[in-house]
Amino acid sequence: MKTNVIEQAVIADPDARLAHEIKERQRARDKRARLLKHLFLVILSFVMIYPLLWLVASSLKPENEIFGDLGLWPSSFEWSNYTEGWNALPVSFTVFYKNSAIVTVLSVIGNLLSCSFAAYAFARLRFDGRTFFFGLMMMTMMLPYHVVLIPQYVLFLELGWVDTYLPLIVPRFLAADGFFIFLMVQFFRQIPRELDEAAMIDGCSPFKIYWAVILPLSLPAMGTAAIFSLIWVWEDFLAPLIYLNDVQSYTVPLALRMFIDQEGQSAFGQMFAMSVLSLVPVLIFFVAFQKLIIRGIATSGMK
Amino acid sequence: MRKFFRRNTAGYVFLTPWLVGFFFLALGPILVSLYLSFTRYDMVSAPVWDGLGNYRYMFEYDRRFWKALEVTFTFVAFSVPLRLAAALGVAMLLDKGLRTIGVYRAIFYLPSLLGASIAIALLWREMFGLNGVINQVLAMVGITGKGWITDPDTSIYTIVVLAMWQFGSPMLIFLAGLRGIPRDLYEAAEIDGTSRFRQFRRITLPMLAPVIFFNLVLQTIEAFKTFTSAFIISNGTGAPADSLLFYTVYLFNEAFKFFRMGYASALAWVLLLIIAAFTALAFATSKYWVHYENERD
Amino acid sequence: MKLTRRTLLGTMGAAAAASALPFKAMAATQSIRHFWWGNPTRDERTFKVIEMFQGSHPDIAVQGETIGWGDYWTKMATQTAGGNMADVIQMAHTYIHEYVQRGGVVPLNDYIGNGIDLSHYDAGANDIGTMGGDLYGINIGATCPSIPYNKRVFEEAGVEFDPLAWTTDDFAAACEKITSSTGGAVTGSEDMSLYMETFEIFCRQAGVDFYSEDGELTMTVEQVAAWWQMWKDLRDAGVVEGKDATVQLDKGMADLGLIRGTTATTFRWANQTGALQGLMQDPLGLAIVPQRAGLQSGHFVLPSMFLCLTRDAGDIPAALAYIDNWVNDEETIKVLGIDRGIPPSQKGRDILAPQLNETDAMVVTFFGETQSQILSTPVIGPKGSGEVRDSFMRTGTEVVLGNMSPQDAADQFIHDAEGILIRASR
Amino acid sequence: MAGLTLRNVEKSYGALTVIKELNLDIHDGEFLVLVGPSGCGKSTLLRMIAGLEEISDGTIAIDGKVVNDLPASKRDLSMVFQSYALYPHMSVRKNLAFGLQNLSMPKAEIARRVDEAARILQIEPLMERKPRQLSGGQKQRVAIGRAIVREPGLFLFDEPLSNLDAELRVQMRVELAALYERLKTTMIYVTHDQVEAMTLASRIVVLRGGKIEQVGTPEELYTRPANLFVAGFIGSPRINMLKATVSGGQAKMADFAAFALPDLGTRDSELTICVRPEAIQLGGGEVQAEGKIRLVEYLGAERLVHIDLASGQRLLFHAQGADSHRAGESVTLGFDRADMHFFDSSEQRVEPALAEVA
């Protein structure tokens, strides 16, 4: 109301009117740009989401309809794929979810802690051999995993860890994944070094600097790392396959592989249903943690 | 001596978890695989020393090794730039404005969540098949398609498209990086009347350089090691006509299908050298385009 | 193999083992592990069998371990390399030689009739599991090659044929009829030119086996060329599925034209019929691989699966008791059904007869009716035969794509195959 | 309060030596400014004193105690950084209190000191804000506040004003001077801006290439620069430098008539003679030349007149604002021998013998 009065008033003045018109035009242009952007995003979203729709649709179809029929819409909704799928394997999915949760939660914690430790050392501390070890760390990422599978299996067998979760969890507490170290190094290095120095003069030990300065300023990076490590561990399949023997201890992705038999009876509908369900925890976590990335403290206060 | 300790203690204390992991869990297997690359090893019986036999065979006789290299290099050359460009473009779209961004972010990440599962393999074969969605769309504009995924000349590009489509993880990293760029830089540029494109070149790119560098290095490493998507889409065979014979697919088959772990190890070490060369190159050139805030050394 | 086995970390290992997670069967004095590849149905049945076995043998704890087919072999190889194979494993004929020749599984001769009773088995049922006179794999389900066909499509196209005696000419005519009557929407058959299993029967019809007993390549350029030429002619006539479907190798069931409704036949082992039918709405019928006019039958049976005792088996008596129970116990046989194939004994077939569903019954009937066509047992490929199969598919692809003539491709394939066998035998 | 002693201090990164055998005594309670062009090692030296850089060789002692091995936090000093280095995720109050908390100081004492600092620096209304909500000047105050709450024996400033605009810089300079008056604590201040150095310092150290060129009060440096570098570096507008050739007790500069040199105690035949712009006289002076005004810069109270001489040499003349010279005008200019600074061929200051000055 009030603005209207003001607008009315200024329209009398030709200069003000011109200014007003320009503003209006700008607003219209901004609106158009936003609309275009939305339109683009919506189309892109459809392309991105189509496979999931297909998956969900397939999970609701009767078994003999999944492949013969290309339409998305099922002729009848087989909710039983979900209810029966949950208990279709010798062990209930309740157990698989519990197992996956244990492995994933511990692994994510381990990853974040140990990798940020190593990253802090590489990014911030000066010590002899830093470049050398950094190179080694990069190298561990370059060797195809399949060729260390067997020696590593032998090692864990010697340790008596096979058929336990230790081979899945312990390495994560020992910063085994160079990806996260390198990721954090890159983000840590973006933080002005003078902050460390100020903290040093403020009486901080290296640990205190890491904890009170570097970590709080790296929330976007830590959030990203948390999301990735959760997703990757949750979906990890090769290590559980190799190290877990007892079906009671299987994780969700491993259980999903029990549905499909290339040579015989498969249960695709149930497999798709359980695949859809297996995405749920990850999605929830994703939505919750991506806030960290967004809310991350803009570093504009520093320079 | 005291000085030595003073200088090194903190670094090594923080590095301890990694060092323990590296020396106790990683180094042994890595060295064993290096040793195995000089042996014939079928995994059931003991390895037999073969000197440079594996390497010689690889370079002198193995046509499929060269084919696998060709396939992999093609993939890397196309997928890395395209995927990074897609990830950066979308990340920038999602970085500013729009309130509904959280939803989009989740949606755009979905394909990466689906990973390379059996469902994706089935879907991809369907979409790029003779009667797939792609050809239906092409038919609408009057183009007669073909079996993109079954034609050895084009099948690799369907995997490139898959890699592009799963741009979620570099996108997220870019987003995190964009969050770190102070807004006032853009505001200042806005006032100076700098065009959007120049803002991108003068502010976004340099400020994002460390993150771009990370994504470039990691995506290149990952691209060279691409396994699951190609394996699952070609049913593990590299078909059609070896056009999807990615290096690691070949390596995996040599190891676990044909019981030649020694040869597979040699393949792995050759790949490691190739990747290391590219990574070293990236690091060497990074001095010229990646600058870290306030770094003295 | 004792690669990197060191005791330096032994103490750490012991500590870790003590803190290891639970989930282990307790209280039994003996324990064995059984590892198989499976699917939900098979897993359910097998765990039921284990449970029953535990009931009758409370002193033997059995840990069942299972995973799908593709992953099974990766895990198996890793466990073998680590010297940690399960005591009892399931084997396929495509892999058994690899493990036998390298010493992964051990001969069972000494235990037959002395722990394991196989007296009720059909004569020759264990021939394929026997190598160099030693029995390595016990047949736990037989199967035979078959051509499953879509009954509705065949009937609607008006194809009349004798599924047990049709010839390649009949086959070509059927393909032509189906393709033309559906206007090309359904082609007569999948292009099977890259199916080496089907080719094996084609070969045997001419009296040629793939390999000799001592592992030499005996298939001939002529046979290979003739096979690829036959399919080329069908392709050129447009009555079989196009190259786009063909060049995908090792297709899963979900990718088959038969399941998708775009072709009327394919090749599968007979015991997989139930699984196929589960994914289809139209009814299936079974036919033999078409005969070549004027030549002999190439039909054969082979075990779809074996039970093997491994090199790493710790408690052999317990493992033997388990295997013996598997092949003899009536209730066990009932629970297992024909999921792993048809029981290779009359006793087993009699036990199952009353409980078979329609599809299973058809398979058993087909199996029985084709017995008379079996002239000999094929020789299982030596080390490297898996790679020869890959090479067959790869070189055949060039023919399908029109890049090579059948004759040139056959020449190259045989040349490559010989090289592969030499390399594998080192 | 603390005095410092630097003995044979060296800093090198690999083969590159940044500080060479440096000796310096810093008196208790003085405001010492380290000045020099970029890359002269002044920041490195400050950071070595702070304990942020390792000392490659030699010793640094604070209050007579060698601190080479002492970590920064144990040296009883505060530092203000060029970029302020405020913790972006903490409020102003937390920024100020953070260091004190690390000393496990009682809460009440922390609150007292923080409030006190806030009062002195007039940042009380900003205490709950985050650094990104502050202007440059406010950030600077907070940074200083963070230094003073520690009540250290030594303040270190690393170009603290260089990120501020001109006006703020002058204002903060005055406040810093006032702060020093109030605290009388030893301060070491690094800058590349000689105006800051002149206005703030009780003593100035001019550094070049990791070596001390001269140490002295601002006045000493201005009136008796020890070498050509210092002469050129200190003083704004910049000193005029003229090449002279010497023969038989006579000095000859291009454009000027030869004149008799005092006894300089050097046999060099090439000298550099420097004259401050304000010592130039138009129409007067013992040594004279003809020139043409090229440019006049009007600064209000004063004018800077750039004059071209016939040989192409240029001189700068510092005139009063009321003078009315115009570009293009031809002038006669000159200066007195007493206003000349002489430097020998190794660029060191040479002085006329005392007798002659008298």
C-alpha cells in the first residue's frame, strides 16, 4: 500500500518514472531468467530421475511383466514385492539393514576422523617426508583394487579377521581412502594460513588448531566427505563380498546380489523393491547432510 | 636433534593413523602385487617366477591389451572433460538464488546414488537399444537411429554419457568449493560492470582452482580405473567386439575368469604408471594455475 | 598356496579374533562350511536342508554361504588363493577343470562306498566329474541342452514340427514362418551363432568333439565355418534376431528376446526352463537342438552342478557325512527339488515325481524322452577352455557384424584357440 | 615489557637465504619499525621473532632469554596480521577471548580484559557480530583488540594497515600511536610504507635483501641516510639523485657548473650527490642549473614541481602551495653545498671532514 503511494508520487517526475521503468524492466528480465532456469532444471530433473521412476515402477510390477512390457505403469501393483522381498532371503532384511548400519556408521566416523587427521598433516604441518608420503598416498589410489584383493585377503585371514566386520571398518579408521584425504587437503589449503598462526600465538596446540579452527571452517568439505563416505560404504559391495561368509552378517548390497541368478531362478521384482528401499536411508542422510555444505561458513570474513 | 623432533612431531602424530594403515594394511599387498606381476600365478597353486614374461607378453603379443588401452584412453579423453563441465555448470546453477535448490540437488545426485547396478545396466541397454527412448526421440526429428550400445563404433559413448549423467559427486564437491568463494568478490565485480563470463573467468575459475584441480585429478584417476559400469553393461565381456573392453574389465577377467593373477598384476602396474604419469603432469602444471590462499611454501 | 603367510601379526590376529563379531553357530564339536551360488528359492531350500542336517547330526555345525553366480567365482578364487575355501563347494562344468587341474578340489575315489553312497546313481552319471580316472565332482543335478520355444507364437504362426526330431531345415522354415506371419515383430529365433554350447551339439552331430581326452583342440575349421555360415544365411534371410541383440554376449535371462517377446526361441540348459517361464506370460515348450539332416545326434546330458570336496577341507568325515546326506536322504532330495537339475538317479526322480509342477514335469519328461538320443559323453574343456569360449564369441561377433567371412573368422578362431590352450597349459 | 636481542640471525629456505647474519638490539618499550621494499625479509624477520618461522641460524633472545626453541604461544607476545586473521566462525567477543581461554584464565578475568579492550577500541556494539559483518576498519580494531587483551610484553604488527583505504589508514595510524603512548609496550611493526615508519617509529630499521641497511630514529635516517638506498627509500617525495664526476677536488654534474668539493675522505672519481626536494631553491643556491618545468602537482599546502634539465636529468622541487609555477616555464634552480648528501661509488655515505662543516 505504502509503496504504491510512493510509486504514484514518483511517476509524476519524468526522471523518477524512467528509473521506475528501468527497474520494472530489470525485474521482468530477472523473472524471465529465473523461469528459464527453472524450466531447464525441471527438464534436467526429469532426465535425471527417469531411471529411478523406472526402478520404482519395476519394483511394483508382477515378475513376468518387468521385461516383456516397456511401459512404466504396472498392470497391477505388486506391493508384495516389498512385503515378501523383505523376508524373501534366508535372513530378514531387518538383519541386513542392521549390519549395514553398524558398518556404515563406524566407517563414516572412522573416515572423517582419520582422513581429516592425515589431511591436516599434509595441508598444514611441515615435516620431513611430507611430499614423499603424499605421493605414496596418491599412489595407493592409482592401483586397481582387484590386484590387491588377494594379498589383502590373505593379510586379513592371517589376522583372523575374515568373516568379521573388522576388514570393513578398521581400514577406515586408518585413513585407507586417499580420496578423502586429498579432498580435505584441498579444502584445508584454502583456509588462510594466518588463521593458524593467529591461533598459534593464541596458545593453540596443533591439535587445538585442527579442532577449533580448521574443522569448523571446513564444514562444507566435511559434509561432502560424510555424504560420500556414507554412500560409498553403504553401497560397497566388493569388500563385504570377499570378507563376509556368514549370511547372517551380510550387508544390504550383498543381500541384493542374492536375488539374481544369471543361470536360474531370479526374483527381479523383489530385488528392485529392495533396491528402492536401500536408497531410502542414503537419501535421508543426503538431504540432512547437504545442509552442511550449504550452510558452510563463507570465508569472506577472512580476506 | 631436539630441533628435528620439534619440527616433525606434530606432523607425524597426525599422520599416524594413515601411516599405520599404510604400512600394515596397504603396503604389503601393494608390494605383493608388484611381486606377482613377475610371476605366473593362478591363485590356486603357488606363484611361479617368470621374470619380465608378463610384461613382454603384454607389449609384444597381447592385442587385447592394446585394445583395452585404446578403449580406456578414449573414455578418459571424453568422459573427464564432459563430466567436469556438466558438474561445474550445474553446480553453478544451483549455487545461487533459487529456493527449491535442495530438491534439485537431491534429484541431480540420484543417478550417482543408483551407481552401476544391474538396474542401470538393464535400463541403459534399453534406452540406447535399437527401439530405445533415444531412437524414439531421434525419430521425432526425422533421424533414423541405430543400436547405439550394440554398435562397436558408438557403444563407448553410451558409457561416456552414463559417466556424464552421474556427475553427482564432482557436482557436490564443486558446490562445496563455490560456497567458499566470498560473495563480496562478485558484488565488487558486479559494481565494476564485469560481464558474467568475465566474472566466471576472473573470479570463479581462479578461486575454484584447487577444487577443480582435485576433481580433475581424481576424475582422471577414476576414469582410468572405470570398471563397474562397463563390466555390468557388457555382462563382463567387453562386448560388442571388445568395444567396451575397459582396461580394468580386461584386468579383472584375466585375473578372476582366466586365472592369471600374475598377468593381471602386471597389467595393474602398467596402468598405475600411466595414471601416475598423468597425475604427475597435473601436479607439475598446477603451479601455473592453482593458487592457494596465503600459502608460503 | 602359502603366499605371504606370516606369523608376525599372529598375536594381533588372535586378539582380533577374540573380539570378532558373533553370529557363529555354537556348541557343535565339528564344523564345516558349504558354499554355493544361489537365488532366493535355492537359498531357502538349501538352508532348509542344512537345518534338517543339523537336526540329524547335532555334532556337526554347518555354515551355509551363498551369493549370486557372477560374484561366486570372484569370491571362490579369493578364498582359494587365501587357502580358506569352504569344505564343500558347488561347482559348474565350466569351471571344474580349472580347479581340478590346479589342485583346488580333491579326488573322492576313496570315499565312494566308504562314506558316500552313490550306488543308486545312473550309470555314467559321474563320468563328467571324473578326470584321469579320479572322481572330483559328484553330480547333484543333471541337465541337457534344449531349445525353449514360445508355444503361443509357434501355434499362431502355424508351425508344426516334432520338437524331438526337427532338423536345421525345419528350424529355418519355422523361423521364416514366424517372422513373416508376425510381420517381423517376432523373429523366429535368437541368433545363436555365438552360443558355443549350441555349436558343441552341432559339432557332435558331425562326430566331432571340441577337445580330446588329453585336452587337445579337436574341433575343426570346417565345422566352425559351417556353423557361422548357417547363421549368416538365416540372418541374411532376416528370420533371426538382428545383430544388435546378438553382439551382446552372455546375456542374462532378462535380456533374452524370448523374455522380451521379440523372438520365439533361444538356447538354454533344460533345468533353466522354470526360471524362464517365471519371467514370461506365454507358455514355453522344449525342443532339442535341431538335427543336421543325415548326421548323427549330438545330444548329451551333463551335470548342471557338482558337489566337490576342497583342498582346504578341515573335517573330512563331517564333510563326507554332509555330502552323503545330500545325495541320499529322501527328505533332503524332496526339499531340493529339481532346482539344481534333475536327480541323476531313478531313486531321486521317483521321490520327486509327485511334487513336480507343470513346467518341472515338462522338463523331466523332455529329459527322459531325449535319453535315447545320447550317443556319447562330451569331453569337458581343459584349462583355458573358458578363454577359448570367449574367443569364439569375439571372433563370431566379427562375422555377425559383417566384418569377416565365416571362413576367415573360423580360421582365425582356431588359430587363436590353439594359442590360448598353449598359454593356459604353461 | 621486553627487550630483544638478535644475534647472527639467519633464515634460509634451501639454497635461498632470506635473512643474512642479522644483529639487532631492540630496547624495552620502544616502537621499532621494520621497513623495506617487498621481499626484503622484514615479514620473515617478524615471523621469526613471533615463532612462526624457524630460525636457521643465530639466536633470538627476549628479555635476555633465548627463545629459538620456544613456541609462539610461550613468547609472551601478540601479533596483528595484515589480513587481520580473525576467526570467521567466532563472534568478536569469542575472537577476543579465545587466546585467554587457552591460558585457562578465570572467566571473570577474561571478561574484564575483553570489556576493557572493547572500550579502548570502541567496538562494544560489535561484540556479538561475526567478522564477515564488520567493515575493514572494524576488523582491524578487533584484530588489535585481540592483541591487547593478552597484555603481552611485545606487540608484533605485520603490515596491519595495508588493507585499509587511505583515509582509514591515517586514522588508524593515529590510533596506533595513541595506543602505544598508552601502553608503552615494546612494539615491532613491519611496513613497506615509509610514511607509517616515520610517523610511528621511535626507531626504524631499513632492510634490504635480508640485511640491515641502517638503524636509527626517523630523523637520523632522514637527515643522515647511511647509504644511497636509505636515502632513496626514506623521504617523500623522493630525494633527487645526481651523478657527479670528481677531478682535482672539483665535482662536475651534468647541467651544473663544476664546484669545489669538501674533503670527503674518498678517492672515488664517481659520486652520487643527493638533494632533498625541499632543499632546492628557485633562482638561488650555490650550485645552479637551467631547467624547464614539465609538470606541477598541486597538493594544496604544497606543490611538487618536476623540472627537466638540458641533459635529460629530472629534478623534483618541493614548493609551497602559494607558489605559482606553470608547466613549460623556464627556471633557474640551485642548492647549497650544506644540503648535499654524498655517496661514494659503493653507495655508502661519505661526509665532509668535521672541520670544514664547522
